[in-house]
Amino acid sequence: MTFGPAFIEEGTLFRLWAPLHESVSLNIEGDEPRLMQAAEDGWHRCTVRNARPGTRYRFLLPDGRGVPDPASRFQPQDVHGPSEVVDLSSYRWKTGAWTGRPWEEMVIYELHIGCFTPAGTFKAAIERLDHLRSLGVTALQIMPLGEFPGRYGWGYDGVLPYAPDASYGRPEDFMALVDAAHERGICVFLDVVYNHFGPDGNLIPAYAPLFTDHHKTPWGHGINYDGDGSQMIREFIIENAIYWITEFRLDGFRFDAVHAIKDDSTEHLLHALARRVRAAAGNRHVHLIVENEENDSDLLQRDENGEARLFTAQWNDDVHHVLHIAATGETFGYYADYAGDAGNLGRALAEGFVFQGEHMPYRGGCRGKRSGHLPPTAFVSFIQNHDQIGNRAFGDRVMASSPADAVRAVTLIYLLAPEIPMLFMGEEWGAEEPFPFFCDFDEDLNEKVRKGRREELSRLPGFDADDLPDPTAPSTFAAAKLDWSKLASSRTLDFYRTLLDLRHRKIIPLLNGAGSAVYRAAGNAIAVDWTLAGNRRLHLRANLGHEAAVLSEEQDGGETIFRLGHRDSYGLAPWTVIWSISEA
């Protein structure tokens, strides 16, 4: 690794790329500062013989300001405290032969370490892995871990991307979580944020050209991926991804808001990163997922063998939106563009995106590119995730309070459809705990966050500024923690287990080589037919409405594998979902 402490024969090598300064000092706790050796390329280096794991240190800039190592492996006293030397090679892996799992086997479970258990730690999460294995989960997707300011946060305001946040435990504890997951056949993906840095604790601009005014993002100036000094900024980010894959043996990533990563280089950062991460992983299965508001299907292209050229899949908000409308009846904001008959749902299930270049009124412009040529496994579908819950005024899980027959119907659709399903923590037992946005900055930033949330959410129906949870209050964070005592009395858990068992037995074996799909719709009823592997076809017939519906030529034949509701001479009854498989 280019960045961070390195163990060499002469001792521990400390290094900082600080091209904006001619001199930098190393300050090891308990010792006098040492002037580092400066090179013309902007690097400052210093080797210390008696530095060892557990040694805490800072870098001192010429004005006397102390800064943590931007590639710190551990920050025991938060973002403004000293960095700690860590020897990750001392961890003894139990699953050294693990090579991952094929993508079509994925059943993803998104979780926030701090809210997943009462303790909110890596060690506590290990205790819940057996539950996830018995449920049928094959992959964890963990919300961002890079050290962020304060006692709690979503993780998207991280500033030290190499250091797992100390509130969750030590780096070795995260390794143990990954190891324990692999022992149970569960992959581990990490949500990473390479489009911006948080506003508190990001001190890199004081000594390196991290930002550029040539690009604008929702968070201000873009990260300098293509200007003067950008080569080292690019390397810092790419090596971060390689670090997680090689040192922590992760199985892949979810890349946050890639549409906000601006780069005019000959090879875009995303392309370089995907190429080098896959090379570093060797013969292991590594899966790269994007969040892309532009619905740019070019990132999802396959080669002649059907393998992903760059990215494996994309979170498919379009499927979420149409299923959300069906179950809740909500049509405000961007949901309005997805309202109407079931044709939008049919297109999302059969082709991926609803908007494939058409004008989207809410955005005020065109959205998306053609996606019908991609396999269904190029998309990740869900009915809950951190954004769709947390961006509501109260962070409420609207699915938990929606009509039971509607929720069961949309659950049945997304868990058995050929797209890769993703659950949000607690969904499987109908958890009602909210997941509002929460953070813990200094008081000045806290007030800005409170004001910003009020302004952002004021256009939602039923909004009342007096009732809005304070995103900076400890009680808001505490309210988001899952109550595992409710698991035993759940009426939905068996439903989820049954469907995921069926998915593993009937659907997953047919996904490698899945091909085209066709759909038709009439009112609230849809029919979708997929051509899958092994000369098999998968059929969905559904009525997501309150009245019976008739589909022409709705008799699909084949083996019915699951039926919710019924079909008779009057058509599909309300909230009926029927899945079947036949020979092509």
C-alpha cells in the first residue's frame, strides 16, 4: 500500500503526501516531534524503530496544526484524535480458502452496524449471523464504516476511509465479523463513499489538492480526480477499495451515488477502480454494485460470455417505486412519475428501468438509457432500504403499517423475481422501528443539519416542523435500533423463510444465463415471462389492486411454485400473485 504506516526491516515507516507544504513533522505520543524527510514529489517520510502496533501518532503541519493520518487504520479518539498503528497481518483467518459465491446466489441484507443490535458493534453483529443464515441470506451489505465524526451517524459523512469507525469496534473485530460470515457461507459487501468527504474532520485540503472547482457536486466542489495532483488522489481512493478487498477479504462493494463522481480523465476513476479491484481479487468472486441516479446502463454492460465488464449490478429504485406505490398508495414527489397502471411494474421487472431515456417530470429532464438487453441479475430490487426509509420526514417504515395483503403481495414479487433481492434489516419480521437520518457533529453543524432537514422535508405531505425528529439527538439514533425481542412473535418471518427457501431451490439454479423477458399489463394486473437457463421459463401473474382483473391469455401452464390469492373465471382476485415455471 502506498498510504499509511508500513512495517519494514528498519522499523515502522510513516508517510504523508502533503505537496502543499515543504516540511511536515511526525508527532508520536510521548516523544518529541520529528521532522520528516521531504521529497520533490510531495511525499514526507519518517522511519521510527520503536514504533509498533498500538503506537499513536499525528502529523504536524508548519503552522503547528496536528492532523491524523488520512490513511489511518484506526482512530480510537474519533476524527480529530491521534491515529493508531495497527498490524492487520496478526489476524488469523479461519476461512482462508474462501473464494466467495456466484452473483446469482445473492440474497442481500442491508444493515447499519450501530442499529443492527442493541450494542451496535461488530462483535454483537456476529451473534446474529445464524439468524440470517437460517433466513436464507447469502450477503451482508454494510452501510459505510469509514471513520466519521461523533458518536453515531449513517456513515456517509466519513472522512478517514481506511479506518473502520471506532464506535463499532477495532479493525480486528471487523475482520472477525467477515470471517464469521464466511464460515456461514455469507458474503460481505461494504457501502463506500467516493463522491465526497464529510464536513467535519476532513483535514486533507490543508496539505493536499483534494478538491477542484472544475466540478460541482451536491456537497460542493468535486473531488480532484482529473486536475493537477489528481494522480495521488485517484490512487488514494483506488487503493482504499483494494485495501478492503485484500486485507479484510470483502466480497465487493456498493458504490454510493456514482453519478456524482465527476472525472474527465481518459480512464474514468470508476473504470480504473473496477479494473484494479478485480485484478487484486484474483480468482475470488468480487461483486461491484452501483447506486446511479442517472440509470446509466452503460456501466452494467456484459461481455460475450455474459460477465460484467465493469459493474455487476445497480440498485433499481424504479422497482422500489412501483412496488411502493402499489402497497402504500403514495404518489407524492417522485412517486407521481411512476403512478398509473401496472405497465410500469411490468417494464421494471422485465427490462430493469422504467425510464429508459423518456422525460421524467419530477427531474425536469430525460432519465436513463436502454436496459432491456441486460440480464435481470444486473439489477438489485427491494421494498425497503436506508434511503427510502430515512429520507421520509419521520424515517417511518411505511411498509410495516401498510395493508397486510398488499405488503405480502409485493414481497412475494420481489423475493422471487429474477432480479437480485435485498432486504433491509428487520424487514423479515416486520420491524416497525424507524430509520431516520441521524448524525453527531459539533453544535454549529448540528444546527445546520436541523435547518437543512426542515427545509428539505417541508414539501412532504403531513409535514410538521414541530414534530420532526431532531437528527442530532441521541434519542433519534436510539429509536432506530432493532428490537430483537419482537422476532419470536413475528407473523412474517415464516413467510420470508418460505419464499427465500423457494428462491434457493427453484429460482437461483435458473439464473446463470437468464435471458430476455416480455410483459403485458391491464389495469392493476401484469403478466411477465422470463426466459431462464436450462430451457425453462418463469411466469408471474399478479393483480396489485382492490378489484378483480382479467388478463388476456393469462393461462401460462407449467408448475405453480407459489400462489397468493386465487384466479377463477372472473380473473385474478385482488392482491393475487402466482408464480409458475414451464419448459420454454
